[in-house]
Amino acid sequence: MILALAMVIFTLQNTAVVQVKFMFWKVADVPLALFLIISILLGVLITTIFSLMSTNNYKSENKKLEEEIISLEEELKEFHQKQQVGEMISDDGMTINGDPGNKFFDD
């Protein structure tokens, strides 16, 4: 409501007529207030479009990262289950079944 009131006051105070030229485009006798309000609204529209595009990119990236987190949590859960069963994996990827506390190969 305050913004609308401010726009009305601005429009009433800026009744001057101007000529607008932009590249090959030319418009004569446009009220200054109308031109400025249209320019502001166009800026808001463009900013909103780019903001929505950016938000969609962040949502997409966030979804990928959440899927990666779920995958890593499942992998961690499997690893903990293997440790509890007593299954050990050597440095070369071989599975060693037995007691994890057994120090037979540590000599």
C-alpha cells in the first residue's frame, strides 16, 4: 500500500513529457513517470527471471548432492555391517574372514 501511494505521488509530481530514443526505436511524448515506472517494472521482471533460473540450478544441484549423501550413507552402513560380522578387507581388496582382533598376519 505504501509503495502504491509512493508511485501515485511520484506520477503526479513528474508529469513532464519526454522523448525516448533507444537504438533505432524512437517514442515521442511519453510521460516521464510512465517511462520510469515501466523501466523499473522491466528491471524487476528480468531480475525475477534470472533469480528463478538460479534457484532451479541450486535445487538441481542440491538434489544431486542429497542422492550422493544417501549413496555414501548406504556404503558406510554396509562397511559397518561387514566390520561387525568380522569380515576384513585387505589393502589389495581381498576379503579376509575371521576375528578382527586376530593378529596372526601382523608379525
